[in-house]
Amino acid sequence: MSQSRLIAWGIVGFVLILLLANTFYVVDQRSQAVILRLGDPVRVVNAFQENDPGLKLKVPFVESVIRLDKRNQPLEADKEEIIASDQERLVVDAFLRYRISDPLQFYRTLRDERTAADRLERLVNSSLREVLGSVPSNDIVAGQRAALMLKTKNDVTARAKQARLGIEVIDVRIKRADLPTANQQAVYRRMQTSRQQEAAQIRGVGEQQKREIMAMADREVTVTLAAATETSSRTRGEGDAKRTAIFGQAYGKDPAFAAFFRSMQAYDGALASGDTTMIVSPNSDFFRFYRNGPGR
């Protein structure tokens, strides 16, 4: 075979390889391909709603392929300083999750994912300033963060749809919401003073309630003791009256025995104790039962 024929076959083989390379292309299952015809997007292969990866054909030298990620994309927004409705400054660190839902529109508007990230970051920061700037800082930090994030997500979704970006916003979240470094100490001191005032007020109310409870308890004790003393005095008086009546009835039946019995009681009370010293005349009426009668 002559040298010129070899060169010709080599040229034919090169052209054939070049033709095949510009005719066939592979679409990964994690990607979606936008087919450009002379620079104009005309169709999508293995779009988000479809599942058609593999080896594909295109018109060589006329059509080209732009591959876009089919998976959910993360976007870490730069820290943004916002002013809440109570004029408190906060540094908010947020992130976004999105996916390319309309590749043709995405390519027409944004061209590539780097431009999309820059555009979406501006949308997120603008939405955060608008939504979070309408509520107090306490709601942003803890009170209503979930509701505020849902509102921010809906706002970013509406803005992206209005701008015809061809994306679907999956989620918007705040990672951190901190005070600026210059304001932290002043805010902490103000919070500490506020908590101290609140604690002093609570202690004052508690002390007042304690005094009221103790005064009420003392009053109830005094009333209860007075009622008990009155009842015991009345009962004791009634008992003494009955005792006196019984003794009176008994003494009336036999006065002589009654006199003798009472004298015995007096002797017992006066002489039973060995420590008692008495100086009494033997002729005293106190000892009359020792002088005569059966007790002599």
C-alpha cells in the first residue's frame, strides 16, 4: 500500500473518530443535559422528572451538551447583619437547599451554577432582611424561628419564580443568629440587669406572700387556742359545778360523816408530806377528832 493511501486512510479514520466523538455522549444518572443547537437551548435529556441516563446521540458539530447537576444543591450564604424591629442588630448565618427543576430556563437565565449561587445568595440575604427585620430579636433567636424560616423560604421561592430562574427552593435555614461583637457585652449587661430586677421583684412578692401566710397562720393559731381555752374553761367549770353539787348532796345526807371525811382529807393533805412542819395547839379545833370519838 502506498504512503499516500495510508495517509488518506488515516485522515478518514481521524474524521470518523471525530464524527463519532461529536455524535455520541453519555449522561450520568446524577446529571441532566441541556442540548444547545448553535448556542440556543432546545431540549433536555434525563431531566429532573425523568430517568433516562445512558448513551445518547446529537447532531455533530451543530449541537453541544451542557451538563447540570440533578441532585439537591447546597448554598452557604455569607453572614448578613440585619436590624430587627426592636432596633437590635444581629449577624445571621443562613444556608439554602435547592435543585434545578427547569434546566432550559435555568440555562437561559443563569447559564451556570456559579452564577446561580451568586444570584440566589442575593435573594436569600434580601429576603432575610425583609422577613427578620419585621420581628423582634427574641423571636429570631428562639421564639418563632421555625415560622420565620418557612416565611423566608416562601419569599425566596416567590422571588426565584418571578425572576424565572428555573430552580426549586427546598429549604432555607438559619444556622446562627448572634449579636455583633461590639454589642455583645452591652447587651449581656442589659440582660443581666433585667434578670436581676426580675429576680428581686419575684423575691419581694415571695416575701410578701410569706408574711401574709405567717400572719394568717398566727391568727388561726390564736383563734384556735382561744376557742380551746374557752371550751376547756367551760368544761372545767361545768365539772366543778357538778362535783360541788354531788358533794353538797352527799354532805347533806350525813353532815357528821361529811365533817369527819373532810377533816381526814385535811389531815392527809397537811401531814402526808414528811417535810411539813406545823405548830398547832392541841386544843385547836383542827384536831377535834383526835380528842374524842372513835378516832381518839
